[in-house]
Amino acid sequence: MTTTTIGGWKATVAVSMSNYIEAGSIIALATSLTLWQEYFGFSNLVVGLVAALSANAFGAAIGAMIGGPLGDRYGRKFIYTYDLILYMAGTALVIFAVAPWMLILGVILTGIAVGAGVPVAWTYIAEEAPSEHRAKHVGTAQFAWSLAPALVFLLATLVVPLGLLGSRLVFAHLFVVAFITWWIRRRLSESQTWKKANEERRLEEAAGVKRRNYRELLTNATNLKAILFLVGVYALWNLVAGQMGIFMPRVYETSGVESASEQNLLQVLLWALTVLATYFGFMKYGDRVDRRLLYGIGAVLGIAAWVLLVFVNVTTPVLILFAALWGISAGIGAQAFYALWAAEMFATRYRASAQGVLFFVARIVVGLLSYWFPTLLAEQGVPFVGMIMIGALVAALLIGVIWAPDTRGKSLEQIESERYGSSVRLPAEKLPAP
């Protein structure tokens, strides 16, 4: 019996679930950290360590460095055969954790799994999308990434009366989603762009040409410029988003909102607006308007949100406005554009490896701050950490607006030709006949 493969929008949705699972994992841990801390008697530094090892930081960083090169060498589909199996194993450990090692190992495994899957997901979606609708397709991953927190925070709110059992049920829901996604993905077709590039690679190897992707990636001037630009856009923005994703309930608590249900509902509002902004902003207009303008609007809204939190007397209306501003900002901001630009700015032969390096750097930066963030928040308060957030966001705004590439409406092949010329391909006359 022949298994029918899936492609087009169905494939885009199936692959985008990597982002749902990643964001859902971060929020599931965020809403349960205080409960795990009480259950195991963790100090604030140990809480920071758990957060740093998770899908939010070091765990995902390690996975990205593994998954990116494997996705370039063996295909995008190769990653989807195994990543969610590892994820389900890690999630099961968290669900049934009765000792600290089970929680920590489970958190690390889920982090590695999503780190391997997410960069390849962005790569696959961009490669399979029509040139004139690339932002819309890539935006689907952003949509899934923002939908997960909205739903997980809502679910976490409903299970608050159950305590730690409720948190285990939240992780159980992610296990079920991962299994269904893995089952569907078995029918994914391979990226046609990768298949073409892989055939060229095989011909080059037959001609005696040895390609070392990481060496080329990190020594080619065009690549280095793209890496520095994208680190400036994404790593700096993600420094802020990473702390918000895992520690925002603690920020609300420090600001005076002590009820876990109220903290979660603020986050439901924030992420629901991110979902709407992603769909009605990035997906609708990312292929139609000046991307510098759209990126700049999102960046300014994010800065405004943190300025409120730091410089205005915090009341419930202020926190609601903060959540609204950041929610809209995240929908049309740095992560959506990073996913798009990172796929467009690198040649196919090391596109996933580049995403892996960038994701690695971004999550390492988050992890380093995550280790100290709970202590800084407890000892220095919101204004101190808020100024760090504002500084990072202003830098990301300037870098993105000044150096954004002009790629809208162009095919990946055209962009590659404009950026690299023929430097990433061996001349046709030097290749053996297929």
C-alpha cells in the first residue's frame, strides 16, 4: 500500500507545529516552576538553572547545533523522523517526575528536541512556500508559536486548583500534540529546494570537491554579515522574550499581581493579541508592504511596553496595556522577521546549519541571563531588569531598521544569486554528467 505524501499548506501546518510544541514547552515550565520549586525545595539559583537548561535556552541551543547540520546533510524530513520521539521521551519524564533528576533530564531532552526541529521547520517552510507568499507561510510558524502560549496559559489557569498535578496535565497535553504531529509528519514530502541542492552536492563530491558547511558558513563574508545582522535582530530581542516566556509570572508577582490565575490571564491576553497580530499583521502584510516599516512598528511597540513597566506606576490597567503592547509587538516583530530573513539570506547548502548557529547563539544568550534572572528580579526588582530589556530592544530596533534586506517577492534562487553570485556553486563545466 502506497502512503500518500502531504505538501502545500498541509505540510506548512504540520511543520509549524514544531513552534507550537516549543512555545508550549516553555510556557508549561514557566507556569509550573514555582510548584516544582516548592515540591523539590529548589533555591532561586536552581530554578534559574532548570530554566537555563530548558527549551528556552541551553537545551534548545544544543539541539539547534545538532539539527541544523543534519538537516542540511540528510534532508529536512530526516529531522522530523526523530525529533518528536526524543521530545515525547523528555515530556514523559517531566509528567512522571518524582525526583529532581527526572525533571532536569526531561527538560533537557525536550529542549534538545525542539532545538533540532524549530530551525529546520523555518527552513522547510520558506523553501516550500511560493515566493510571493513566503511571509504568509513562514508566518504560520509564528502563528503556531503564539497560539501555544495563549492556550497553555488558559489551560494552566483552569488547572490551578490541582496544583502540581495540573502542571503535569499541561505537559501531558503537549505529549499528545507531539504524538499526533509525529504521526502526520511521516507523510511529509522532502523539500524540493533541498533535493536540488543535494543533487548538486553529490555531483560536486563525484568531481572531488569536498564541502565543509560550517567552515564555509563561518568564513564566507556574505554569511558573516548575515549572521551578525540576524544575531543583532533576533538574539537581542530573544534575550527579552526568553525571560518573559519563562519568568513573566514572577515579574507580575513582583509588580503586585500575586494570584496565579490573574498572572495567567494577563498572559492569555498578551498571547491572544500576538496570535491576532501575527495573522492580521505579519501574514497579511509581510509580502505586501515595506518590511522595514512593519518591523519598526513592532519594535517600537515592544519598547513602549517595557518603558511603561519601568517608568510608570504599575497598576492593573498599566499591566493590561503592557500585555497588549507587547502582544501586538511580538506578532509583527523580530521573531517572525528573523524566521523569514534567516531562510532568505543563506544559500540552500547551509541554510539549516545557519539557522542552527543563530538559534544556538540566541538561546545561549537567553540561558546566561536566565540563570541569574530570578535572583536579579528578587534582589533588584523590575526597574533594574527592565532597563536591561529596554537596552536590548532599542539595539534590535536600530539594527533591523537600518540593515533589513530587500528580499520581498523574490525567489530563494534569485536572492541566492544576488547575494553570492556563483561563489557557492561549482561551475557547470567542471561537474560530471549526472
